[in-house]
Amino acid sequence: MPYRYLLFLLLSLLAHRGLADDGYRLWLKYDQLPEASQRKAALRNARFIAVPANASATLQTAARELQTGLQALLGQAVPVGEARGKGGILLTVAPDPALGREGYRVTTQDGNIRISGPTDAGVLYGSFALLRHLQTGQSLAGINLSSQPKIQYRLLNHWDNPNGTVERGYAGSSIWKWQELPEVLDPRYQDYARANASIGINGVVLNNVNASPRLLTAEYLRKVAALAGVMRPYGIRVYLSVFWAAPKVLGGLPTSDPLDPQVKRWWAAKMDEIYRAVPDFGGFVVKANSEGEPGPQDYGRNHAQGANMLAEALGQHDGIVMWRAFVYKADGSGDRFKEAYQEFQPLDGQFNPKVLVQVKNGPIDFQAREPFHPLFGKMPRTPLVLEVQLTQEYLGFATHLVYLAPLIKECLEADTHAKGPGSTVAKVVDGSLDQHRISGIAGVANIGADRNWTGHPMGQANWYAFGRLAWDHTLPAKAIAQEWTQMTLTQEPKAAATIVALLEQSRSIYVRYTTPMGLHHIMGQTLHYGPEPWLAKSARPDWTAVYYHRADAEGLGFDRTAQGSNALSLYYPPVQQQWGTLATCPLNYLLWFHHVPWDYKLSTGRTLWNELTTRYYTGADSVQWMQQQWAQVQPAVDPALHADVTARLHVQQREALWWRDACVLYFQSIARRPLPPGLPPPTRTLADIKEQVDTYQLR
């Protein structure tokens, strides 16, 4: 038997003997099915795995994964080779126009299960779908599955640096060991590829958007090629973030002007060099003229001219350019909400067919709740990539349990009304609204070198959920949570239901004790850790908290109506009508768009002040509910994993109280109103809390 398979069996055996689950196996644990009758029934349909004699590396990968998973789940050997009559699993590549390029079918035909797809990658995805079917307690008898991805480019964006650090990373150092590459290939790379393929992710951006030019050198392209070789059998292409000024820094040119002929030639030659090293290279992500990064505006050019130059340099190579729309000028009298729209919307229709504009889910920066970005629906001639953040930069790092599928779904299901009701962000992103031939979605990875990959064990659910939603954005957040819980934590029905309910509520709980009712960007500066709503001075005005909450003696919130910044006018009229008045604006978005008097009575029957403070208190109290729910599932969850999450929930409770007290005391100092009856005052002073916050600003 292959060494890797023997190692897997040993690890599985040790796991079954009660050793701690360290989280490394993610949702691919393949623990033996608990019921003997269940295993026996499945074995009748999995006596062998048949692959064509000339199977590609990807088909062989599919067969190997099936064999590994089935043998562990069923507790018996499942050989790979030629078909042996009936009761086996056949892997076949066959044309099927209804499945697109990467879709699959898993059906029962002539006594065998047939996993088919128009490409090898489709068969691989179908193989993982069969294993997921078994892992979640379903029968192989009469199995009939079919699916195809709704979005073409489904990418993880790593904000990893060549020195091994990870920007906004909370799960240890980078998994890429650049100094050891290309000779040493950490086995973790393959396990990373397996995990991504199992949820349909087909692209990986290896490095930080605040890019180093080092990744474009010949020295590092050899390393990139080595990683690409690991990813390739799993249907994954590698991409790079590029440093705009590379022609000057690496090429010695006097300029990086995208219209300069020398610059164009330099990039064209670099493209050829990259594709010689990595023939299936995917393309580029570009952060330009944003937060100090260089870009085409340094030379009086616009974003389309910069993106198009790179796209033209790609020539006949099969690659794309994803140009980020995260741009905003330092303007204390303006509104950062509008900046990206003002720079990009006028450029609609001017981008090369190989260019996609990458837009964050909301108009500011990955806040715990944001309205959908106004560019969605307003650039019909340009394909837009939805960018979401899985690493919890603004959602409690790796100490707060926050399931992000509801956040992502909230954006995807938002109605832009671009072509009438039902013109959702999802339809913009998947290209169906405007008939784009290419589409994309990107998740900023929460992955690091920690043994369990994500720091917080429950953070794995966000990686999993992103992949599942990237494949099919119609999947309910609850259903995804159920899959992940059964595959990763427990199949005991009552415990699984309790964990799913906890996951479903976690994001709304976090919002309540940090930024209720549309408050945003009031976290600690620099680290973005903890609360700092009093922050009034920073390197630029739109990095402060007071810029966003606008608290004064009269009320709270940023007026973005026609009487204020008029950012609301960037949306279509039905959205403006819904969010445009105090009476119609949903409470979750109220302070995003309105400066509301402290004593204004809301639909809840409470005044703004009373509702705000009540949400802070009930949010912090709800973390105790989370602790209680988690305690109930202890008998059904691995002891070490349960203890890890328990400890993190204690941290979360402490920090929820920190957020509550900081925000209530600070806003009370401005509102000058007593707490509602029944809410006990904090036991510490605002000065005490400010001192604690200042501790985290020290170098």
C-alpha cells in the first residue's frame, strides 16, 4: 500500500482509540460510520473503484480520495482498478452540456454508482460529493446527485507575506514556507489542496494584496511553480497579487506608467516568463492607488488603463486580472462610503474582457454588518468579483465564535433592483443578471500554520461555508452549518442541532455587543482589536471612529441621505426608498444612513438610546447562552476540541463585556441619559477602559 495511505490508516486508528482531535483533518475526518448496518449497506455499493487505464492525475486523485474516505468510513478495503462486475463506483469523463465545465453527476446505473463529469475536475468534485453524502449519514442506495458551480472563479485570497507573516492573520504564520521551496514540499500543501477541492475552490492567490515584488522574480517563480504542481491534480490554479511598481523595482525602468511602451514590453515579457514556469497560471489580483500602494493614478491614468495594460500583456495566455475597487482618498469632509463608486462606476464598459473588478461586500471595510456595496448593480458592462473576508479582522480575531455564512448570504441575497425586483447581488456576481461570460468570488483566507488551520476550531466552518457558497450561493446557511457540524464535530442528532443553532445565532450576537443598529468602524486603531469609539485622531480622518458614528448631544449616526453626504443616492430608487427615512429603514442599517435623535422612538417602542444600550447588554448576555449551549454538547464532542472552544468562549464573554462597557459608557458621556431600568451600570469607569485599550496600542 502507498505510504500515505498507511499513515492515514494509522492516524484513523489512533483517533478511534480516543486520542485528542487536533482539528488538522478539518471536515475530511472520515471517521468510521457508527452503525454496522449502515457500513454494510454502503459496502454493497462500494466494492471497488474503477478508473480508466489512462487516467489523468486528477482522476487518480479522485480515486485515491474515494479509496481513502470509503475505507475509513466503512472499515474495509476498497480496491482501485478495473471494473469488477456490479456493486462498484465507476469514474468517467463524458460530455454533458447541462453540467458546464466543472459539474458532476453521481447516479446508479446497471448495479454500479457512476461519478461522471465533462472534465476530470468535475469527477473529482463528484467524488467529494459522494463522500459528503456518506459523512452526513445518507445512503448510497439509489444515489442521484448532480450539481455545477454557479460562479466560475472561486478563489481564496491569502494575505501572506514572503517573510512568513500573515496580514490580519490569527492562526499562526503563513503555511507557505518560501525558504524551503521548491525542494521541500510540506505535506500540508496537499492537505490544503484536498480541503479546497472538497468544497469546490478552484483558485488560490498565494500572497498579500499589499504585494512584494519578490514573487515576480525568477527565484520565486520556481517556488510558485512547485506549489502549482501540488495544487494542479486538485483542479486548483495559482494566482499572484502584483506590485504595481515592479517595472521600476525589478526592471530598472524609470516609470511604471501603463501607457509607456517600455512598461508594456516589460509586463509582456514577464507574463511569458510566468507561463513558462506555470503553464496553467491563473492570473493576478491588483491593489493599486489604495492605502499608499502605487498604481496608474501616479501617472495620471485611471484604473481601467492600468488593468487593461495587464490584461493586454497576458496576450494569448489563459489568465485574468482581478482589479480591486478598495480605494478611498483621505477626505475628512467627504464620505468614504462613496469613494470606490465615484472612481469605478464611470469606468463601466471600459475594461478589457479579461478584467474583473473585485468589490468588497460592503462600502467600508468588512464590518460586522454592512449594506451591500453600491457598485453591485451599477456596473452592468463589467464583471464584478465579490470579495468577503473569512479572517475575522473586525469580528473578534480567533477568540470570538462567529459563523460568517449568514453575513455572506445577507450580501448575496440583497436586492439591487438594477433590473427590477429580484436583481440580487448573487445574480450580479454569477453573471446571470448581465450575461457575463466570466464570474468570480474571493474569500480572504483565515488559514495559517496553526495545527487546526484556523486558530479558533469553529473558524473552519467559515472556510467550509465560503467554498460551499462559492459553488452554490443558493445553499442555506443553516444547511451548510449542518453539513460541517456532522462532518467535523459530531453526528449525534441533539448535539448537532444545538451546535447548528449556536452557529446560526453567533454573528447576530457579535453585532449586538459590538456595533448594533448600523454602528461601524469603532474598533481599536491599527490592530483593529477591541473597542475604541472615542478615537478622534489618526493618520487620516477616515481611520477614526468619530468620523463614522458622528455622536453629539443631539443624536448618533452618519447622515447619508440627501441632507447629509447623499451616499444613499448611489443605490436604485427602491433601495433609497427603503433606507431613506427613519420610519422605513431597517434597524440593522439605521445608523449607517441616519443621524438619529437620542430620544427618537423606534419600531420596538424604545428610544434610540434605550434600544442601543439594550442591544449592547443583551448581546453580551447572549455569550453566556453560547457558553451554556456549548457545555451541553460536551459528551458528543472530542474532549480536547471541546475544551479549546470552551476556553475561547470565556475570552469572548470577557471581551463582549469590554465592548459593552466601553461603548455604553462612551456614548452615555455624550448622550447624557441614564441606562434603561433593569440594566446595571458597568462596574468600571470609562477611564479604566481607555487605559486597557491603550495597552493594545503599545508596540
